[in-house]
Amino acid sequence: MIKIGKLSLGLAIAIFCGMAVVPGVKADPVFFSNVVASQNEGSSRLDLFSNPGATLIGPHLVFLVDLTGTLPPGVTQTLLITYMEVGGVTLTRSFEIPAFGTLQPPYTNIVSFDSPGANYQGVMASLRVDIIDNSPDFVIPSGPNAGQMVDSYTYQFKVAQPVPEPLSLVLFGTGLFGVWRRTSRRRRRSTRD
């Protein structure tokens, strides 16, 4: 009986020491990458990092942010996306990571903004992406700073209203001409009577 007690005590000490030596489960940090703008109702995509200063057709803008990595159980972070226009208001959206409380990355987060200042000439705008309480959260994919890890990234681009097609302008002009002609005929008839 004493041998079983000593064996149990020895086993318990070995298990405790084994648990103390085994490192805790460490998750990969969460990063974002490949922020793209979805254009033409999703039929085309534009990588914002590879095309700085590009013109996006608005006023409704849709962005896709790829997230990778994992979080330890019970830990949440916040993806913060801020849209700014020169001379305009700042619009911010935040999303919980993991999505819906349980969906761990990798996944693509979709966010949309309506541009308040889009016009035919275009207005300069930016999109800042940041994972709160996670630094760094972006690895620069190319260019002179390729591989550098940074906390957040701001993409620069231009937002413009679509220019009406020439055929639409012709149809609009024809309609205006028809209205003008009809009103002028009515005026002539009323002056004759």
C-alpha cells in the first residue's frame, strides 16, 4: 500500500513537472493583407497596394481585407477600417476577430462605404486598416520596404462618379428636345386661339 502511495505521488509530481515544462499553446499572430477594391459590381478587383493613386468608381465602394493567423481561445481583437476623403468626413467600421465570435482566420472581411464627395473629376481618399491591440499587423509585400512589418497601413486612391455614356446623353438630349417641341406647339396653338 505504501508502494502504491509513493508511486501515485511520484506520478503526480511527474505530471505536474511535465505540465510546467510544456509551453502553452501559442497562436500565430493575426495579420491582414491583399486589400482590394471590388469594382463593377464584383466583376473586377483592384489591389490597392500595387496600384497606389488608382481611381475607383463610386459612390458605393466595396473593399475586401484578407485576414490570416489564429487567436488563442477566448481572445478577441478588433479590425478597424477607416475611410477618409480630402475635405470630407471620416467613416469608420469595426469588426470582431474571430468573426461572429467563433470563425477564426483565414477569411476575407468585406466592408463597404458610400463616398459622400465623389464627383466626375474625382476626390482623393484613403483607407486605413488596423488590427487593434496587435502590432505589427501588416507585412509590406513589395517595393523598397518589402518584408518590413508595420502597425496598420493606409492606402491612397481617388474616388470618382461614373461619367454618363454618350448614348445616355443623346437619349437625354432627345427627350429634352421632345419636351421643348411639345411645349412650343402648345404655346403656338394657345396664341392662335
